[in-house]
Amino acid sequence: MTQPLLKIDGLTKAYPGVVANDSVSFEIGEGEIHALLGENGAGKSTLVKMIYGLVKPDSGTMQMRGEPFAPPEPRAARAAGVAMVFQHFSLFDALDVAENIALGMEDPPPMRDLAARIRSVSEEYGLPLDPYRTVGDLSAGERQRVEIIRCLLQDPRLLIMDEPTSVLTPQEVEILFQTLNKLRAEGTSILYISHKLEEIRALCDTATILRLGKNVGTCVPRETTARDMAEMMVGSELQTPKSAGAKLGDIALDISGLSMPSPGQFGTALKNIHLELHRGEILGIGGVAGNGQDELLLALSGEERVPSDAIRLGGRPIGKLGPNARRAAGLLCAPEERLGHAAAPNMSLTENALLTGAVRRDLANRGFLRWGQAREFAEEIIKKFDVRTPGPENAARSLSGGNLQKFVIGREVLQKPYVLVVNQPTWGVDALAAAAIRQALLDLAAGGAGVVVISQDLDELMEVSDHFAALNEGRLTAKRPTKGLTVDEIGLMMGGAHGMEVAHAEA
């Protein structure tokens, strides 16, 4: 047998109250694409942080090509040939591509030479970039290219990728896979983290599965079904979300000619959006990140005011109403950013339940807060949505991303909204939690609520939505029945084919 590129032997890392990694061992071969799978809180992030030098293990060893490997910081890991593309990009919007890449290099060459290298390497790997474009003007897919090219300029032996396709169109995913296969053919090893199991099956040679911090097995993805891998991750049978087939009712939400500038310098203005949502309907809105999703949610939630008649709820104009008044009327929203927008990081779960539930759950009376009822509401969310936490007094930041997402979605669903708008409801969430969240949305629609699901996960939108529309550069396509839509059609809609629905109707 050939010597592995990276050998991990008995890595353990514990934090107060939890063992993140419990004697984890596995190997990554030379020129291998190796998947690392596990539900939220399984220990994936801690493990790759130890490989990249961000976290020091309590015990255990690593070897790189047979030599001891224990990077005390990311700089040492990079020097040993390890590069990492994080799920959340670390780029400065006001700087250009070359300037951003230079910031990530230990000893950057002159800017003109660096720009030439960026052009050469990006074209060689099928990810063309203009080194002088401002990052704030780039799409999410182009931003990811910046991160990847920054890594490739290091000539890495091991490239770690965390949820790399969460912000890409199907066409961009195909280009990324071509790049990764080229890297594999050249001998680069890739450690690939994703919850999209069909992608794992299409791309990866081997998969290691973590559960509760332990390595519970390996498999060959091409020879294993996505369902079997998901059940290895969660340790139980996976329940597929089922729709009750709700009958559509009256118009619950009517958006007419909605235009709004973005509150941020590098955001996307909304342009003449029209939309009708019926009671009992789930509308899926797809699109690559940065095409107006955040702005649409801000307009619907009341955080940004718009002309009164631009948004009607049950026939009532609400464009001028603020968030609390809209909540009282039955329009509830769950934004994409969990910490800082959907939840206050340092506040307890009880306090976070109170923040949005005060009006509809009657948690305040004449200026006095009903802390007992607020705690009961938090406990109800924790119980009904299987939120893994010691209790409602724990701070929101103490939860894993998936568990906090379950809490945020549960908090809104249990307030029985007339219309619920959610942005990225299962982003970075494991298969079991994603299934639970999707089932909750289906049940809500079956009960007569109108639901808008904004997501970059096309599988999710196809699974739960009755109709589909796409956002591109702040414009919304006409909605179409989800049944019968092909991935190619969806990709074109997401990529800006605004006239496509007209051509479809004429055909």
C-alpha cells in the first residue's frame, strides 16, 4: 500500500460539557477526494480546525507523508501544504481581487506579477477571474473563485473545502467539479465537507462519517445510496418529509411593483417585483446569493419601509408598517443570518424567544415581561423541534448552527403565522434536522398558512414547493409550477433568463 498523504490517529478535543472529537482516526490518500460527513455537532468543524492549525488537540497525532504534523497556527499548516476554503468567505468588499488574495499570502509578489498569476492560474483551472474587479461587485460564485484561487496559488498538497456548493448554480457546481477532478488528477488531495449527499456520491472517492464526535464508519460513496449515508450520519432511519396536499385558498400575500434600493453599498436593489401567494401554498424562490434575497426579506419583514400598497397582507396594505405591527398582523420572517439577525448571540434562548414572540404569544403586559411564559415558550420550541441544548437559559451562541436554526424556525412556526417568509431554512443543517424543518413548513402550509421559502438549495425547493420563481439582479421571474421543472430550466432562471417564462408560455 502507498503511504497516505495525511494520517490522523486518535485525535481528541473536549470543551466544557462536550467532547467534540473522541479518538478520531482515518487516512486521506494522495490524489483522493475524501468526504467528511456528519450531522450538525458531529465534530467536523473541530476536526478540520485541528488539521488547519486553528485548534490544538488534547490528544492524538497526525502525520503528513509519514512526518509528524502538528501545526500550531494556520501559517504553519499552509507552509506544510494545507489550504482551506471556508464556508463563510473572508473577503473585503472594498478591495479588488488581487488585493484580497495578497492579504492571504505570507510574502506576496508585486501586484502586477500577482495579477498575471491570478489570470494564468484561474484560466488554467477553468475559474477565470479579473484580478482588478472590486470584490463587492462579484457574484457569490465569483467570490468563491477568489477563495479557491488564493488557495491554489499556494500549490497545496491538501485542499479542505467546507460546504463549497451552497451558493452556486447547477452550472457553477459542474465547473467546480471539473476543477476539483483536475486537481485530483494532478495529485492534490481534497477533504470535502458537504450535506449534499448526491454531490458526495458524484465526486468523492471515500467518505468518513462522524457521529457525536466519533468515527462510526467509512464507505465508498458511489456504491452507497444517499439515504444510507444519511442514516449512518444520524444513527437511525431517516423520515422523508411528506406533504398533506393542502388546497390553495385566498391570496394571503400580494406584492405589486415593489422596488427598493439596497441599504448596503454592495447590496442588490429590488426591481419591480410582482408576486401573489395563496393560503396553503409554498412558494420556493431560488437564486445565487447576492441577487436580492436579503433585501426581499428586509422589505417583507418591515425592517425596510416601502410604499404602502407595494405589499398587501390578506388585502390590507402593510408597506409602511414596522416589524412588530406586521407580526401582529400575521407576517413573520426568519432571516438567513442566524447569529446577529435571527438571534442575539449572548442572550439566552428564553430571551430570544421573547424577542419575536412577545406580540403573538402575549409575553408582555402593559410594559411588564412575562418571564415564566417566555421560558415555557422556549421550552416548547426546544421540545417540539428537538433542539439539542441543556436548557432555555443557555446562550444562543452555545448552540451548533443546526440546532440554532431549528430553534429559530420553531420559534416562528409555533406563533401560527398567516404568512411565513424564511431565508435559507436549512443552510448548513444536517439531513435529520433539514427533514424536520421541511416537514414543519409543509405542515404549516397544510394548516392554511402561506409560506415563502428563499433558498439556494434546489433539492430543498423541489421537495417542498408548489411553485418556483428565481431572483436575479433584484428581479423576480414569474412563478411556475415546481412539478415538471428541470434542473437546466431552474439554472437558467437563476442565471438571469428573465424572458424564459414568457418563451415557455408561448411554446
